[in-house]
Amino acid sequence: MQVLITHSRIARTRVLHLSVPKLALATVALALLLMLLSGAIYHFVFLKAAREGWPVVSQIVNLIVRDGFAQRDRFMRENLDAMAQKVGDMQAKLVRLELMSERVSGLAGVRADDLKTLRRVDGGGKGGPYVPAREPSLAQLQHVVDHMDERADWQSDLFSISESLLFQTRLAALRVPGQAPVDGPVGSGFGVRSDPITGRSALHSGLDFPNEPGTPILASASGVVLSSNYQGEYGKAVEIDHGNGLVTRYAHAQKVLVQAGQMVKRGQLIAEVGSTGRSTGPHLHFEVLLQGVPQDPARFLAAALAPSPVPPLAAMVRH
């Protein structure tokens, strides 16, 4: 590219050669110069006009600034409204969670007031801080979120304790003889009766379940097998220790299927009905002993149909 420079005072014309790199460099330099010039004009003219209140320029600057602030405020307000809506939805879900937690803790026998000794909460009641429906502030939303987080932690603790107590209740129920060991009607009950062999009055220390030989005998509760051998008048018998001095005995079996020291679960097959020992026919003689003293098994079997007691929360906290 060639540029011809002529002037009346110059005798000859000058020729200026511009290559592509030089032209690009000149363009960039011109752009930078214009940017610096515009920045200087904005700084020295518009800002000074806004500060000193020039009649026309200050009004234009104020309109531009107000428009920018209005857009920013509108953006923040829209975001705060959306956040407030989400916080409201979370509050509604938390209220439903609290209602469900009350039902579960009621089943477990836990009262929310009992937890006050474990953890202090703000107020201890229901509800939450007031959140305006329109234009909530960021500080208000943060306060609501913090309060909801504390309430969620409280409900989590309540659920954990309720779950633990329900598990303890279930475990205790499994270790109490509550399941009939044989499927069938009861023959002789617990108490004084005429002995079927001698005909004299004698104490019958258990329940008799007459049934066909080979009928399954099931563990009435979970525990550890104490013995599974021939025991004189009881014939082939199984004894299971359920803890706390509670033992069940299954006598006159045709065949025993467990060994001493073995852990068994409620409803597990442990023997088969027979007529071994002092017996007049195939049946199961079922006993429940507490600290070695025979108890009426019918009381335990009937108690299985009633709600199990729940240990108090205070006792659980002590342990």
C-alpha cells in the first residue's frame, strides 16, 4: 500500500509505503487511542458532571446509573423471590416430616419433651420465623434456613432414638416365648390334674399339644440351646435359654434337631413330636421356667398378642 504526500511548499511528492503488518499495527494503535480517549472523557467529563451537577450531562449520567441499579435490583429481587419460594416448600416438607416423626415416636413410646435433657432447641414448639411473602431480605432467608437446619437435626435425633427403642422392643419380644411351638389345639393345661398314668392329683407343669408323630416342633422364642438329650421322664427333650432366667422346655420328642450351645431363632425347627419318656401317646409337653420355677405357658402365648412394653427413654440414656 502506498500513500502519496504532497504539499505546495514541498518541491517533490513523498511516497509512504505501508505493509500489511504496519497497517494492522496502526489500526490497533488507533483503537487503543480511542479507548483511552473515551475513558478520559468519561472520567473527566461524565463523572465530574455527575458530581458537580452539570445541567445536561449530569441528568444523562444519572439516568444511566439509575437504570443499571434498577436492573440489578430487579435481578436480585427475582432471585430472592425464587429462593423464598423454595424455602417455603422446604418448610412445608419439614412440617410433614415432623408430623410423621410424632407418629413414629409415639409408636416407640418416645416423647419429644424427653429429649430436652439431651439437646436444647430454640422454643421447643412447632412453627418457624415469619418470612414476608414479598421481597424478603437475604438476612431473613438466611435466618429461616438456619432455623430449618436446626429443626431437621432435631427430627433426625428423634428418629434415631425411636428406631433404637423400636429395635430393642422387637428384640425383647423375640426373646419371650410368644409363638406356639406346635400347630394344633392344646390338650392338658397348666395346673393340678389327674395324672394320666396313676390317676392321682398332680401338678402338670406345662401345656400338652397332642399331634401326629413327626410334626415339627418350633422354638417359641430366640435363644441358646442348653441341652438336647434324653432326660428321663421327659424323654428326648430340648431346653432353650432366652436370658434373664427364662427357659423353655420341649419334651417327649421323637427326634431332636439342634445341639447344645446352638443359637436358634423364633420359629426355627428344633425337634419332631414323639412319645418318648413318660408319655401315653404322641404329643409335645411344653414348659416355661422362670428362675427354675414353672410358669403357665398360656400366659406367655397370650401376651404375644398384646402390645409389648417399651423401655423408658431415661433408662436408655443412662445405658
